[in-house]
Amino acid sequence: MRNPQFTPLDLRDWKRGQMFYYFAKMAPTGYSLTVDVDITRMLAACREAGVKFFPAYLWLVTRCLNLQTEFRIAEKEGQIGYYDFLTPLYASFHEDDKTFSLMWTEFREEFGEFYRAYLENQKCYGDNHGVLCQNQTVPPENAYTVSCVPWISFRSFSVHSYGDKPYYFPSVEAGRYYESGGKTLIPLSITCHHAAADGYHVKCFLDAFQESADNFAYFLTETSGRNG
């Protein structure tokens, strides 16, 4: 396991320092956006390679979020800063009793490495029930929430439960994909704390996600033929 590196920020020098203070302290604000994303080529590439779509989705979302510092903002021991990478914390569904457990797989730059780690996690902990199924291990400090509601194609999805916690990571949720106009589309929702990220950053994330989804076969080079 890699230890995530945390870099402190000085709000006086950070270009978003004033904006961060305003939306974190003076007018705490969060927002959600839901869009339909074209996964036609990504889904086809996964099927051809025998790769499960869900871990591919987890990896791609995390990769695209990691491209921007604004999505990696956090508070550690009272200090605002950012991590060098995020790790996906996701729901593992149990068919036997229709509950779910939280699981995480450390992000790896190479999809094949992440995919193998995901499958190993499922093998070791997938049948464990309870909120934390990985032997009750606490999620890593750089873990953000990403999941999927595969039974529902929604037009909007939002989560705004910050409470008193200084939590600035985004949350991402996908719905059931569907066919429209010869394309396969998936509803994708991202919820952000406005102190950390603006609409422009979400736009950049969505652009990166779409471009990478269209060319996902490139990331499957070393994973082709591996079934899960």
C-alpha cells in the first residue's frame, strides 16, 4: 500500500484561497450535476476484453478526478491541503440479503494493476457483511465516495450531507446505462463542495471522462483476456 502524500496549502497564497474560505466558512455550499455520458466504445472494449464494467468505471472516474488538485482538497489536523491521489471507496452489493458493504481499492495508474487488486479484494472480502467488510479496516484518508445504482436510470442524484465535518472530496454516482439513438448512455452525477471545486472543474472532469471512455481500449492493452 502506498502512503498518500498530503501537501499543505496557505490560503493567503492559494489562488482559490478567498473562494475556499467564503464557501467553507461564510456560506457553506455544495452542488450536484447529472449528465448522460456516452460509454458505447468503453462498454464494447470491456466486453471484448472480458473485463467487468464496474471496476473499469471506478478506475476511470478516479483517474479523471486525480487530474485536478481541486478534487483532492482535504483538511488534515486542521490544515487545508491536497493529497497526491484519491482512492475509490465504493459499495459492494450482497445478493443474499440485498445489503451492501463499503470496500476500497487503492488507485493505480495502470488499469491492469487496479483491476487485479479489485478482483483480489472481491475474492477476499466480497462475502463479508457489515459496513466495513475489509476486516473492519478503516478506509484510507484519501478515500472518496464513488458508486453506482445499476437498477435505475435517473435524471438527477444529489448528496449534501456534510454535517460538521470538513469534507471536500467529490462524490460520484452512476445509474443504469441505457440505449438511445444507437448509443449507450449512462447517467453520471458528481456532487462537490463549492469551496473546493467550481463548475469549470466539473466540466474538465467530464471532458476527460468522455475522451478516456471513447479510447478505453488503450487502457486495456495489458488486461485483455482477463475475465473476472
